[in-house]
Amino acid sequence: MTRDEAKQKLVAGGHILDAAGQGDFTRGHICVRVPDDANQFYMKPHSFGFDEMTVDNVVTCDLEGNKVDGWAPRHSEVYIHSEIFKMRPDLNASIHTHPTYAVAFSALGRRMKALSQPSALFVDNYGVYTDSIDLIRSKDMGHGVAKALGKCPVVFLKNHGVVVCGPTIEDAVISCIMLENACQIQMIADAAGETAGEFPMEDVMALRKKLLSPEQNAINFKYLQRRVERAR
Ligand SMILES: [Zn+2]
């Protein structure tokens, strides 16, 4: 993938997240490592919504959180992503958003249950950051988030939002949408009453394996991209 293609995919990812209702004013960000430089990443600019991302306004940052290229301002929470990229060489894409159901779910402190297909991706497969409700504006706090993420693809920032990562933009964006879906379903089911027994973990893991298909994530990403482009 060229640098330009990576930026285009990042922008498409931002537009998809906006269409999925994951925007919160101009808050939230999406990042991807520069294809030929693992020590730098492209990031949504500050002061713009996900839907306003363009190849031109994307900024480039390094793993210390410094902006190294781009005219637009950099998000103060850059350290979420720089510290995760530092700690997890297997991850190339990282998203931070404030989705309503996921934030509400994080506030309850309950465990994710296998109540739906999307939940199969996340049961016993997420971290929880509980140090602060505040913005992640220092390397220390970013390091704390990366530590809470551990080996998982997802970390809830309690009462604040989520960080969803993946080996590619497609994987991270689709996971981010599925996480909100899983939280929404569990919130509805839990609010309605006591849920019935869950399927055995073995079945859940078998489904997870199928859901983790990079090919399927790429197909769904392209579909959402077409849908967004038709509406623009
Ligand atoms: Zn935030």
C-alpha cells in the first residue's frame, strides 16, 4: 500500500465512523501507521469532524506523540495511539471514540456476555482503563491505556469511551462498529430482565474465528464506503 492509499483508507474509515454515529462533535480519532515507516502514523486532525477528514488535512505523528507533518492541529489525546503503537507492533490501526452504548456499558462495570454474534469478538477479550475519566493528554496516561489494552484488541476507557485496534483500518473500523452493537444489545437485554444462559465458550470462540476474517472485514468496509459515498 502506498502512503496516499493509506491516507485515503484512513479518510474513508473516518467517514464510515461518522455515518455509524460514532462522532461526538469534533472528538474521536482514527490513526494508521505510515506504510513504510512503523515509527510514524497518520491521524485525523483536531477541530474537524470525522466526516470532514480529507487526505489534505490528515496529520502525521511520531511514536512520541509529536506532529511531524500536516498543517492542521493535532489531537491532545495522541498519546493513546502513540503508546499503543509503541507497545503493540502487531497493530497498525487505532480508533478512539465515545459511542453512547459503549460508554454506558463501561459505566456499569459489568462483564461483556455472549449475548449476540458481535459480542463473540469481545467476550473475555478486552481491557478496562479505570485510572481517570479525563482526556488522555500525557504519555503516562497513554501508557496506562496501552497497559490496560494488554494483548486485547479493545480497551474501554471507563465513563469516557473506547479504543479499538486492529492490524488494518478495515479490521479496526468494523470491530469498532461491532463493539458498539454488542454493547447496545447487552444494554437492551440486561435492561429487559435477567438474560438466559449463554452458549458455551467453545461455540463463542468458533464464531469469533469466523468473524475475524480480514476478507470479510474488507468486504464490509468497502460496502460501508460505497454507502457513505452515495450519501455525500
Ligand atoms: Zn476521548
